[in-house]
Amino acid sequence: MKLLSINLLAALSLLAGSFPLHAQTAPDRIWVGSGHQAAAYASAFAPGGALLASGSDDRTIKLWDTASGAQVNTLTGHADVIRTVAFSPDGATLASGSGDATIKLWRVSDGTLLRTLLGHTANVRSVAFSPDGATLASASQDNTIKLWSVADGTLLRTLVGHGNWVVSVAFSPDGSQLASGSYDRTIKLWRVSDGQLISSLSGHASYVFHVAFSPDGATVASASWDLTARLWRVSDGAQLRSFPCVNGVYTAEFSPDGSTLVTSDVSYNVWFWRVSDGSVIQKYLEVAATPSVVFSPDGSKVGYGRGDAAVVLANVVSKSGTPPPALNVLATTDKPSYVNRDTATILVSVTDGSQAVSGASVSASVTAPKGSSTTYTGVTGANGVAVFSYKVNSKLGVGTYKVDSSASKTGCNPGADPTSFNVTR
């Protein structure tokens, strides 16, 4: 992906001076994954949120375990940059679009290449599955949109009408319409059943780089190099709201509940906006470009690749603008040392900094000197404490036994704490 030229960036920076600035907060990163060898600009969550896919300039796609940040698989086969990735609604298939002008379909479970779709004559910039998973839409720098049968790869139809590169496509939640964004500065709405153009939305002063439907299908969001993201009413094409950013805008995505819009811009800013009134909930500065920021299915996190080849999973602040509370974890044992056949009682206490947290999921792993490990899981009670019993076996080693504990709860940032005990004989 080519970023704006230095001259254009300078011009946009001057224009940005007319927009109000907002206080930055630090990115609340859960993990940062490394493994790509070049910029990672495409990203998508699997349904359920267990996997995050990233596509890169290094011509690979990586699948990441969102719980741990571990790489699950690397998919290879494209001959050029990966511009876009999308999971099917059932999570079984991943589609990717590339600068090699092809679309590939992959089996998620084992990374097998299922099919390569040929027909575009230029860079494929965006792919999207229909809500029923039967159709795949693709947008290309050949100025066209194509609709494909996922089952057999048949080209169903080609949509023609944009006067420049088409770089984004999105299906409406009911699958009846398709939105497209183009370098011709317009957003177009198409009827999927017959490919007819329904309407063309104009108003952006530069490239439209991204489009997305709201979860209720009533609104389309657009991101543009004209330093704005905008909301449009689908029924009549009226512009509802404009969100002023400080540079060209890469992406505009709705949260799953439709209340929040996330945007990212060329100056490495990630913005979270309240859809109802256009106010800024949060704004933070990343260390590199983040052209594809996507919400997790539960709306509590965002995932994205960066221009420095890293892949990030980060928490989203609450709609009030207050960061979620961090869990404070304290792990202790009832005694400092034990002998063979004793029972070590492990207590994991969880608070939010001021009061006990009940209902937190807790894990405690005991590692013996000879390397064997035993893991216990449980939930904190009303007193914020989870209790585990470990039966001491001196055959596993005499000396220090390490205990690694962690706790998590929806709406909170996870916490962890290590402790240890001794076995003397």
C-alpha cells in the first residue's frame, strides 16, 4: 500500500490546523504480535473473536490466537501484497485479495488453499462475504466490483459504474445491498440481486477509502482522504454527520452495537467516536500506520496490523471515555513451605483497586522444580478470592515451586501475579 506523498501530507497537515484537537490516551494494548516481515495492513476477526487474521506486504496471511497472541498459522500463495482479508460468517473460510489481481479462499482449520478466483485485471483492494456466506464481493483497481459464488468460484456478475479505483465493498446486514467506495470520490449503493445501481452518494472532496454499513443497515459510514469520515442515510442518501480528523482517513468501522465508530488516519491516530452526537470518546496515537482497524465481535477490543509489521489487539475504552478497570491480582499460599503429602492452599485475591471482584475467571499454574506443571481454574467468590488445593509430591522435586496466577473478567483489563512456595522433603 502506498501512503500519501510527502507534499500531499504536508498540505493535509496545514489543513488539519483548522480542526480541534483532542486529548490523547495511550493505546491499551493487550498484546503485540510479531512475525510479518513487512507492513501488515489487512485485518479481520473470525466470528466469535477467537482468531484475528492479518494480511501483509510480505505476501503472507497470519492467523493469531486472540487469547494469547500466538501465531496459529501462516498462509502463503499470493504473489504480491495482501490488501484485504475477510472471514466467512461461519468462520470456516478466509478470503484474501492481493496486488497479484487474485482472490484466494482458504480453509481456516488447516490453512489449505481451497480456490483461486481469477477475473480482475488489477490489484484487489477489498473482499466481503454476504451475510449468508454464499456470495463474495471484490473491489479492484480495475474500477470494477465482482460478485462470486463461494461454493464453486463462479463469477456471478461484474458491477461497472465507478470512474476510478474501487477500494472498499461492504454488504448490508440483510444482504440485499452492496456499498462501494472509490477513488472517484463517491460511495455507490448496488442491488445485489441484479447488480443495478441504486444510488450514488457525493460530497467527499477526495478519495473514498473505506465504507461500512451500520449493524441495523440504515446508515453507511465512509472514510476519505479529505480528512473526514461521514455517515449517510441509506434510504435517501442524505449526509447525517461528518467526523473531522487531522489527516487522510483510512478506515471507518461501526462497533457491533452501532454506538461507536472507529477511524484511523495517516498521522497514526486511532479515533473512537460516539455515533449519536459525533463526540470523541477516545483518541490515541500509534507508532505506525493502522489502515485497517476492526472491532472484535463483542465490541470490547480492536485488532489491526501496523506499518511496522506488528499486529495489535487492544482494549476499547468505555463509552463514557473511562478506561476499563484493571484487575489487581495477589497470589499467596497458606504456608511458605511444605513437605511430601502436604496440601498447599493457593489463594488468588482479585480487586479492581478499591473493592473485591466476584465472578472473575482465575487460573493458577504450579510448576515443580523438575518441570512438570499443573493448572487449576476457578471463579472468585463474593469475597473476590479463588482457592485451589495442590497436593505436594516430593518426587516432582525438592525446592522452589513457582505459581503463576491470572484473572480476567468482561469489562476489565486482565491482571496477573506470581508467587512461590518451597518443598523441603
